[in-house]
Amino acid sequence: MKEYWKETSGMKPMPLALLLALAASLPAQAQDTADAVARIVVEARGICASENGVFNADGAVTEIDLTGDGAPDALVDESLFACSPGASPYCGSGGCTLHAVIDGKSFTFQAEGWRMIDWGGRPILLIARDGGWCGGAGAQGCFEAVVWSHGDMLTVMPPVE
């Protein structure tokens, strides 16, 4: 099945300062996404400040097309947030929060990692999860495939309530 799956090229980590500086000059949808990303980062910075830490989000924001429409969306990977000098307040034993930001709306997932793959021109977000999400034990690994369709992120997994 390898010929059906390939990693998507064109993923670009974007420096946070650049993303925030460009936000004011973006079209409305892109500006909504930049604003949502900024809110996520500001909240994380506040968590770090409450622990008297120094916050760093370098490399945590990736500009990528999650919908297949050619327009940039964003992934914010909290596993790349740092709050020194202490332990990271952003992750737990089951992974870290991953935000998929599309048109200003954030979809959140608990992730141990992620990859974008392309299946016949359709982008798929593949999320590494701990086994508890898939009916197993936490130490077991599993994966969730998520696609954008008609204004929503869809997966075979029922939404968490």
C-alpha cells in the first residue's frame, strides 16, 4: 500500500513573530487563522508566566494546507512549546495538544506526534495517539486519520464530549 501514501511536502515551520507581523496584511480568512494561532500562543505564554518561566514557541506553528483548497492553514504543536527552567506544562503522559486551525476555528487533538499524508490529492492529518483512544492501554500506540470535509474535521472516531 505504500504507493497510496506519501508524506506531504511543502510544510513550512513559520516563526511566530513573522506570523503575527503578517496577520494585519492578510486576507480575512488567513487573518482569522493568524488571530486564532496568536490566541493559542498567548494562552500558552500566560500558563508559562504563571509558573515564572520563560516561554518559547519557536517551530511550534506550521503553515500547511489542511483542507486541500490550496490556502494555508496552521498546525500548532504544543509539544514544541517550552517553558524554562521547569518541566513542560503543555504535555502529559498521553501526549500534547495539537491544534488544527482553519479559517480561524481551532480543532484540538491529544497527540504523541503527527504527519500530513496525501492520498490521491486529498490531505490527511495522521495523529499518533496513546492506546486509550483506540480501546487499548495507554502504552499501546494507535493512529487516527482526520480529513477536512464540508466545513469540519472528520474521522471515524466519535467526537469527545
